[in-house]
Amino acid sequence: MSEGRGVVLATVVRIWGSAPCGVGSHLAVRDDGHFVGSVSGGCVEGEVITEALSLMERGGVRLLEYGVEDAKAWEVGLACGGKLSVYLEKMNFVTGGLLRDIDARKPVVRGVCLDNGEARLFPPDKTRNSCIEEIGGKQWFLRAYLPPIRLVIVGAVHIAQSLSLMASESGYDVVIIDPRESFASPERFAGADVRVEWPEDSLGALGLDSRCGLVVLTHDPKIDDPALIKALSCDCFYVAALGSNRTHAARLERLRRIGMGEEALKRINGPAGLPIGSTSPAEIAVSILAQMIECSHR
């Protein structure tokens, strides 16, 4: 849109039964047919894109419905047993406030009136989910945009290379922190936010919140311990430390000696990762990411 291109946004506003994508899932279609996102995991995308390009020319809004009982649904490939409603709207409204809040990691709720296509922003406490609600006698679809989950990896070691890639593919924002320049090099972490800094300096500027997870990987108390102390003072939903049971016990004792309480220490997942028998760096990265995902859904 900033380039003057036309864009239609398709959004899943209702589902019944089994559906590949949840309510609030988006598919954005540009006027040249380029698209990003998904509303059905590939089942009806082709049909939705065709409808979006048609809507691009005539304007307005449209509500599409697909279900296995419809001949059209079988034709476009929706055979999973469910039904979904997809709302199409031409993106001709001001999005600056929405995008600024998302970039600033602020929660924001956008609403669109299903009757006439009117769109506006609502207070962030209006909803934490995506739902249809009656407001002023009209049906509004409210879609909450929460900050993306951020994974802070302290220690640019071999495991961090695999973990960074996997977390990025899972949609997480990844930050790598390590004061050792030879470890924290852009070549080893292409595309990641790499910070050659001590954790106590970097984490204060970064800001940790309830949408952040942190894992320490160096085994060096000078690097790991300050990061853990900072994370435990914040509302991070996941805090983990790599190491054996013996290493972790020694770590906990060090933290007790500087005054860390038992309740805070219980928040540390140590040794980091689910106990799935991981041995290689990539396998250990899988176990850490799986544990973090599990914690994010508690």
C-alpha cells in the first residue's frame, strides 16, 4: 500500500467444525496477484485470490462461505469436514496507527464492520482474541494483534545457530546476545538481530515482557547469570538455561547466594529443553523450542 498498489485483505471470520486455519487468519492479495498468508492451508486460496482480484476492480466488501456440503467447496478443494467464512475488503483505510503499534510491540485491536466495511481501531483491552461482536446494532469482527513472541538467545554457540533458524521459521522474533565478537558474527546468524554486548547492557535496552522467552547457552556464569537475573526480574513467560543437572544445581546455588528467592528460581527451566533424548546441537535446539512453545500455550 505504501507503494500505491491495491491490496485486498481476506480474513477468516468464522469457522465451524474442522478448519486448517484459525479465526483471524489473513491472506493479503496485491493487484498483480502476489499474495502472502493463508486462510485455509491451501484448500480455497486459489478461489479467494480470484475473488480478491475481482473485488480490487469494483471495490466494496464480500463475505465468502465454503463448506464440504457445497459443490463449490469440493471444486476448490475444501474437503476437511468443516466450514469457513472469509471476509474480503479492499485496503483503502489509514493503517499508520495499526502498523506503528505493531512495530512498537503494543497490543492493538482492529475492527471491521461486516455490514459496510467500516474499519477502525479499538482499545487494546477490547479483546485478546478474534471474534464477532455486536456494536451499535452492527456486526463487527474484532481482530487482536499481539506483539510477536520474541526469543532472546544468550550465547552465540552452535546450538544457537539451529535454534535461531527454527524459531524464526516458527514466526518468532530472534535476538542473539554475546559479548564475544568471534561468536556473535552476522555470518553465523544471517538475518538475525545479533548484538555483540554483555547481557546486562543489552537486555535493559531491549526490554523484556510477557511475550519474551530467554535461554542462556554459554555455561559461563559471567554471561549467563546476569541474563537470568534480568529475565527473572521481568515477566518473561519462558526462562531456560542449558547444562546438566549438576551444572544447573551449581547455577541455582550461585543465584541463591546473591539473594534470588526460591519462587524465582523455580521459573528457570533447567536443564533447558524437553527430555526427548537430544544429543546433537540441532536436536537440543528442537527440544528447547518445543519446551518454549509448550510454555507459550499455558
